[in-house]
Amino acid sequence: SPMCEMKKPRPAVPGAPLPFEAVTNFRELGGYEAAGGRHVKYGVFYRAPALANVKTPHDVSLYKSLGVHTVFDLRSAAERAAWPDPCFGEPARFDIHAITAQNGQEVSFDLEAIFRDNGEVDTLLRMVRESYGTMPFANEAYRTLLRCAAEGKGPILFHCTAGKDRTGVAAMLLLKALGAPDETVLYDFEQTNACNAAAREAFCAQLCEKLPPQTARAVAQVATGVQRENLVCTMDAVRGRYGTFEAYFKAEHGLDADGLAALRGMYLE
């Protein structure tokens, strides 16, 4: 009956997780301050972990209430095959991996699995940091995401495996395109750590069986959480190469001043 239909939920405060039962770190960009003192509209941009997590009747119903039009799955084909997205009837879907190695190969970035199966902690930590420095450039996934936003293909949901690294950089690019200050962008990025606190403790306990406690904690933090300095490294890389985000959006995404103004007109209030 219509009485049971869910209204689109709004986060209690910008950046707060939506009230899913069994999915953590599912958030939206609505409510954040952006260009000219305006705020990002609610119900337009969703950032999430893998959608295979959406499986209880409550969560499926909540997800469907969002009315997502376009899904971006930023994972590698291997991650996708291991844990495919269910289809919830969204009209459009893009499966475009967000991290490519220099040889053009897709890079899987399911960090929990990688760290669990691999002892090379220092190498892996360096890999994560290096990925943050290269993700914004020549990235087909992010180009397509910004193009769909510019074409009004919302509500748009973008996700990877944990919804924090590839997804975090995607959220940063959207927020910067909308003129959000760095501090807002970093706040949104770091919300993952609050959302994933329980997962971090559980993973840390697993790792403690084979790693010294201090190392286990550091690895659990990278695998299930985010480090502010990684996103700072991404923004520094953009400014280092292009000087400003405006110049970056023009060169990498074909969004000039008019394009950015149109985007802001569409998604800010």
C-alpha cells in the first residue's frame, strides 16, 4: 500500500550515513556548502560501497526509495565478478574501473582482501598513496561521471568496493566542480572513518593473529578507513599539474567556466 512507501531519507547532518540496517558508509553529498554560499541539493549524488551489501528487505526498500537513475561501478572486472551488483532497475549503469596500472591493466583495490592475503605492508601502503596521486588524470570513469552529471542524469550513485578510496576521489571531484572548499571535501572524505569504525576493529582483530599490533592497526586503518593526507596528495597533484581546479576541469573534463556555472545551477540551492 502507498502507506508503506518510503520517502527519500535525508541525512541528519550533511555527510551522515543513510539509515541502512546492514550497509555502512552509504552517504550522499546533499547539504554540503559549495560555490557562492549555496548548498548541494539533497537526493542527487550518492556515494556507496558495493551494492551487493544491499540485501535486507528494509535496505532494498530504502535503496529503491532513492530513485537512483545512473550507477557507476568503479571497481575492476575481477572485483565485480567476485561480488556482482544486484540490479535494482536503475535506467543506466556504467562499469568503468577507476584505477589503471601504467601498463593499462585494471587494478583491484579491495584493500581488505589485498592486505589479508599479502604480507608486503610497506609496498601496499605505497601503492595506495601513489594511486591517490594519479586517479584524477586521464580517468575515463571520472570523465563519464562528470559528463553524466552535466547532462542531468541524476540521481547518480557511484561506488567501489568499500566506498572510500575510488569513491572518495569521485566525491572530491564532484564537490570541487560544485565549488566546495577543501575543508568540506576533506570532511566528507574522512566521514568514512566514523562510518567504518566497527569494521576497522573487526579487521584489526583478524590481522593481530599474524601481525604485530601496531602494524595491524596501521593496516586496518588503511584497509577500512581513509587518511586525510592521501586526499590532500590528490588535490595537490591536481593543482601541481594545472594550477587550479578550474583549469583541471577544463583540460580533463571539457568543463569551462560556463560548464561549471551550469553544473552549479543544476545542483546547488
